[in-house]
Amino acid sequence: MPTAPAPAHTAAIFHALSDETRLAVVRRLRDGERCVCDLMDEVDAAQSRLSFHLKVLREAGIVGCRREGRWAYYWLRPEAFEETREAVKELAPSRAGRAAAARCCE
């Protein structure tokens, strides 16, 4: 059974996914690996700006990267989304917590 990532890693994942440009990149990568040159055109971002956003996504473990000549290719890491799923489940209210809250002010 998967376990939720450490709080610092969870925060890094949520931070990485909290930006519109980074979300646009993630959406573009859903269908597979893409060259950074394609991503620049699709998200309408300059190379330096896109590089910054891709770095944040890489450091959070959301995307992987490989270089081929002068181009970089990016893809989504499926395990990052399983970690995110587990982190969200860990943060969701428990049944016991809801029941205790309901009894609190009776």
C-alpha cells in the first residue's frame, strides 16, 4: 500500500502545481514526452520562463527530463501522481474526525 510523501515533498508538489503555466505544461505532457521547443510554442512562454517552470516541476518530481543534442524532452512521472493522490487522501477529513466534530457542541 503506498504511503503519503513527507510533508516537505507534499508541499513541493502542491507548490509546483499551483501555477497556471506549470499546470498548462502538465496538461500538454499528459499524452507523452514532448520537446521543450514544442512546449514553448504551446504555452506561449519564452525559453527562460519555461525553463524556470520546468525546473520547479522537475524538483518536485512531477516531470522527468532527458537531453538529446541541444534539445530537452520532458514527460510526466506517473509515480508523482500516485504520491499526490496519497497526500490528498492523508489530508482528507477522517470519519472519526467528522463524528467528533458533530458531537463537539451538543
